[in-house]
Amino acid sequence: MTTDPLQLPVKGPTFHPTSARRRAKDRIATILFATSFVIAMVPLVWVLYTVIEQGLAAVLSASWWNRSLAGVLPDQMAGGVYHAIYGTIVQAAIAAVISVPLGVMAAIYLVEFGTGRFARVTTFMVDILAGVPSIVAALFIFALWIATLGFPQSAFAVALALVLLMLPVVVRNTEEMLKLVPDELREASYALGVPKWKTIVRIVVPTALPGMISGVLLALARVMGETAPVLVLVGYARSINYDPFNGNMASLPLLIYTELTNPEAAGRLRVWGAALTLILLVAALYIAAAFVNKYLTRNRA
């Protein structure tokens, strides 16, 4: 008698009930994770609530966004932080113009060409630079740019210090984004006879571009709130200075530090208002980074 193999019973997967011990471990881990999340959120929510409560009145004023503190007395509830917002954006923009091309090209070299001792040294130096405190970067620029070369304190000097802080973030982020590009895309391009430099420019970089742009925006958000460079490398001005290479220039961190010495109620309001404004600017950059990443990724899909 021949048995038809098609008629043989097929065994399905065997499921065993979860033991009470494993369920208990799962509940304990869930409780620990949830508790840790709540504990971590408490100081964040507390800080945000305090800053919003203390600085909302200043931010809601129309003059806050389109006026400076030129001619405003320390006890006057007048003026705004337009000059400080301008200074913060200008310093961060100059730093981005310098650090983004350098960081992107360094990351491309490390991922696409980097082999040997020079690549290892570059990676090591990027790691070292990523751990440099902001005050050390400011003192280095002060010693080199101002004390040695004789240039005056200026917003450009601040931007140079911000470059040192922004550069390793850009390099590391771009490097990771380039590594996520599948090697099959490179190999297909090489198989068609496309040179390596054109493959990088036309295939690799456009594929990694959404993540690269998001990383640049996050790096900008990181350096915009740095206080040490502005304290060391530029003086405070109560009005707008359109020359980033000469003269004092205000910024939101420097305004906060300066107004801390003002005992009047107006000074306290400016401190909290500037802090809330800085948080809003940083939050806007984070939202922009998420939007750009999602929008560009969806369009390339």
C-alpha cells in the first residue's frame, strides 16, 4: 500500500503557554521602564513650565520681536530682543557656512576613501574634538585669533569657536548617513562605468541627503545656546551690529547673562523671555529637522 505524500498530516508550530515567572519579569521590566521615563520627564516638564510661566508675558509682546534695547533703561518694561535674535542667527549661520562643507567632505573621505593611518588619525581627532568643552574652544580661538593674530573681538570669532563645536557633530552624523546607503547602489553605478566621484555626487550623497540635512539642523540647535564663546569672544551690545567682523554683538545667551545682573523686575522678565525665545528657536530647528527628514524621504520613496 502506497501512501500519498500529499495526504500526510502537516504539523504546525507548537506554542507553549508563557510561564508565570516570565510574565512577572515582563511586568517588572515594564514598570521599571515606565517609572524611569516619568522620572526623566519630571525635571524637563518642570523646567519648561517655569520658563513658560516666567517668560510668556515678554514673548507675547509685539515689541519683543521687532525692537532692541537701545535707549531702554534697566527698569523700563520696554524694548525687545530683536538684536539678540539677529546676533544668535548670524553667529550660527556663519558657523554653519564654514563647518558644513568641511564636515561633509571629511565624512565622505572617511567613508568612501578613508584607509590607512591618515583616516585613523582623522577619526581619532574628530572623536577628541567632539569631547572638547565649549570654554576650551573659546579660549583656543581667543589665544589664536585675538591674542596671536591680533583680530578684534567679534561675532566672527564666536562663529569660529562654534565651528569647533559643530564640526564633529556634522562629521559623525554625515558619516553614519553615508554608511546607511546600500553598497548595491554603489556597485550598480560602478558596473555601468560611472566614475567613483560621480557615483558619490549623484548617487550616494542624494540618497543620504535627508539624514544629512537633519543632522546639520540638529548641530545648529546644539551650538545656538552655547554661552562660553560669547562671553569670551565678543562684548554685549544693546542694539544691532550689522558688522560681524568688528564690534560687539548681542545674542540670546549673552543677553541672559548680562541681564542677570539687573535687579529690576524688567531685567528678570528679559532673562526669562530670552530663555523662552531660545527654547522656541531650538524647538523650531528640531521640528524643521524632523519635517525635512520625513518630507525628503517620502519624496524619494
